[in-house]
Amino acid sequence: MQAYNSECKPVSCGSTSSGVAINWSHNLPNPVPNALFVFTEVATGRQTRVQVAPHDHHCFNLNAGVYRVLALAKGCAPYRGILQMTAGTSTPFNPVLNPRVDEPLTMKTALAKFNVGLRPTRDLDVPAGETRVLDSDDPTYQPDWQVVAVASVEAAKAMVGHPDETWGGGTLPRFSAIAVSTNTDPASIARQAAREFVYGNSSSVSHWKDEIDKYVFDESWSFHLFTMGTVTINAGATLVVGQGSNFFLCEKLRMHVTATLLIKGPGPVQVQPLSYESFC
């Protein structure tokens, strides 16, 4: 979303460059000192960052093209959008940032995306200087894991992907556009589209959804999900996740400043503590 200010009309700024004029505001009751704006050029991935105070008309040059815009300010929800910059003109950009609302994350809501329910959890304490590997083949951890099935690209996006809103909305892909010719293997296209669907903007490849499910998710994928209570990794200790433990959720993760959480192994790996504490 973008708004235009009558005081900021497009003006000539050269034939090979463009300009943006930021004049943002917010709906918070308290003052906000400034916001960080990140302009990412879609064609190149090049980023330009600038801090601007609210209601402070700030102008600067950018290459002409399409940009993803992220705005971050204290107490405000992140703003994400798409901005088209036209060569030879300056574009007024007047976003309004809204208050940030943080919903508390619970184990129940964290498990919802995996389509599994709550189960009793145990605490884990990794002794100082020792290494523990969360592995579904180890009978020690038999009560702590369950199998998660991924049967469609939509399920994969919900579990390990990124929301489409991350990329500013619309139908612009995150990754390069898929090149299609008469000699292109449908399975190869499906794999490329699956990457965009899960980790990028699914709206840009939504018309490939049936092909993705046909060629990539022709069989359900199975992964191991560990759920635990309080996990404490003591001084010099290491906890390894990813070898027979693709997904790891815990109520609280406590780590000594010299402890290590090592993530390695095949397939997708996701670690999600609901709260975190560092101690010494």
C-alpha cells in the first residue's frame, strides 16, 4: 500500500534514475523516534537502508525498477509492500504504520501447523561438557517424538515455509521466474515451482500447485517432531538437532553462554523454543 501527498508531486530527476520521497506516519499514542526503511531491488537483490523520522519529508535517489519495501519502527507492526520506481520521476511514499500486536505463542498453537495435538512433555538437561543428540533411533527419547506427515505443498509451506506477506504481497516471485519451453520436463518445473511456493511467494506459482503435488508430493513425506518442556544446555555442553530430529519445539530453552545448539543433518530442520534464557 502506498499513499500520495499533494505536496510531493512527481518531478524530473534524470533519465536513468528515479527518486522516492518518504513521509510516513503512525497510529501509536506515544511518539516514535524513527523508522528503518529497507528497499530491496527485485531485479538484483540490492538493498538500500535509510532511517527517517515520522512526518519528516525525506527524499533520495534509487535506480528505476520494482522494490520490496520493509519498514520497522519501535512499537509498530512491520510494514511490507511493493513500490514501482519510474525512471525520471520521484515517487511519493507515505505509509501509515499500525501498532504491533504480539499474540502469545503456546505449544498448542505451535503444534497446530504440524496437524498434531498436545502430548505430555519432559525436561532435558545436558550436563556440562557433554554432547547429546536428539535422535529418534535412540530409545532414550522414545516418549519425546512423533511422526509428522507432509502430503502437499500447502502443508510444507505451513510447516517450514515463509508467509507470502514476507515478500510484500502481490504476485512477484521471490526467486527467478521459471523458464518454460517445449522441452522442459514437467517434473523439473514442479521442483522449481515448489521452491517458490514454500520459501517464496506462493501466489506467483499458484497455477502450478497441482503439478507440484503430482510430481513432488506424489508420496507423503515423513519427519520426526520432538516436543519438550524446559531444555537446559549447561556450560560447554552441546545439543545436536537434525539427525533423526527434523523439528524441535520446547517450552523453554536455557543455554549457558558457553553452550552450543548444533543444527545439522538431512532434510528440513526447524528449532522453535517458545521462550529463551541465557545464563552464566
